[in-house]
Amino acid sequence: MRTIEAGRITAAVAKLAVEANYYLTEDIFGALAGGQKTEESPLGREILGQLVENACIARDQAMPICQDTGMAVVFMEIGQDVRVVDGGLEEAVNAGVAKGYTEGYLRKSVVDDPVFIRKNTGDNTPAILHVAIVPGDKIKIVLAPKGFGSENMSALKMFPPSAGVSGIKKFAVDTVSAAGSNPCPPIVIGMGIGGTMEKAAFLAKKALIRPISVRNANPEYATLEAEILELVNKTGVGPQGLGGTVTALAVNIEYYPTHIAGMPVAININCHATRHAEIEI
């Protein structure tokens, strides 16, 4: 049994909070730069150029890519041969978020009560924490800051199985078309299919941390990803919703077995700054 001090988790999460907000991953940066070359609209090409320049400035000057530094979504894979000592796991994660957002001068956007008082917690906690127990003696942490311009445009639908592939495609296109400029396109679309209502939503969120250069391992789902991307890019929404052929950079789908009577489908939209950072300890 390997022991890991809670303080190490706090330090790792704090580091990831800053890195994710300052530095765009290479797959997203490359897709923005590539989109600038393929976009048919002159205005769209100009916008994509500005997004690339913005990401470069953020990287070179160590500052947030976007003013909305999001709500911290943390995915943890904890080896079953690991024991966390000298503190609780959730407390360690939240302490790391608070440290990273405070010391990294990141905007604090979390309110304690979603309906009535809506008082800012002051340190961007609590985080949204997803934990999986896996073989091994290490902990993998992925932190994804989720801005709400895109989060608010996400959707979930409980389809009957008869809706089939055509129903899934229409749902994706309709969701993106209705979102328009709100999620700051070009977007990345995470889709979760199967399981139950909450499982589909989780899968859609998890899909967003998969590199967009990596397709689903199942050839049928990989084909569906490509087909939905093509349809979405034909909507004409374009960069920042001002028209064009690069509305989305990628569609990532994750799926799970489900009940014979249903086909849950969740769509989690992310903006052009699809941010995440990871570490293993």
C-alpha cells in the first residue's frame, strides 16, 4: 500500500488550475490554427487568427486565456493500492482549487446557493469532483475549468431506442444551431450516449478531456463523430457565431451500456478554449 499525503494533492490541483487556464493544449491550439486555413469566410479566418493570437499571448505572458476561468471540474483516477493520509481527499482538492485560483489571479465564479442568496464563495470552491478507483498505486488528476457561456448551451434528452442514429444527429445539430454565438465557437462537442440520465451527462463531460486528435476506439462511433462534425459545420454558425464553415473543432463521443427501453443522449458544449491539464502522482 502506497501512501500519498493530502498536501501533495492540494499542490498538484493548484498547479493544474493555473496551467489549465493559462496554456491551451496543443491539440486545441493546432485545430484553431488549422481552422484558420480551412475556414471559407474571410471574417471567420480573421476571428480564428485572433483566437490563435490570444492563446499565444496567454501562454507567453502567463495570463488566463479567457476572463471566465470557469468552475473547476476535477477527474481523479485513484489506484486501489493508494491510501491518502494527513487529510481528506475532497478537502485536499478544494484546498488546491482555492490556492490555484487565488495565487493565479483567476476569477472566482462559484456561488454557494444556486437559487436564492447566490453569494460568491470567494475562492472558486467547491470543485466538481469525479473519482474512479483503478488498479495501481498512483493518482491521475485532470482539471478542466468549465466556463458557463458554453455550459449553459448544453443539453440532455431521453430518447426511445427507435430514435436511432438519425435522432442523435438531429439533436446535435439542433443544439448547436440554437446555441449560436453563445458558447464562443468554434466549439468542441462532448457527447455521452447510454447508461442513465446522469451517466450520459457524465460521459459528455468526460468526452471533453479526450484529445480531439483521438477518435473513439469503436469504428462505428468514430464514424458517427465525423458525421456529426460535418453536419454541425454545415450549419453556418461559424467562428463566434458570425458565419462560416468552422463551427466546431471536434465531436468526441463516449458511450455506455443502457436499458432496453431507452437511449439517453447528453451534449456538453465547450468553447474554443477547451481547457484542461493533467498530472500523475
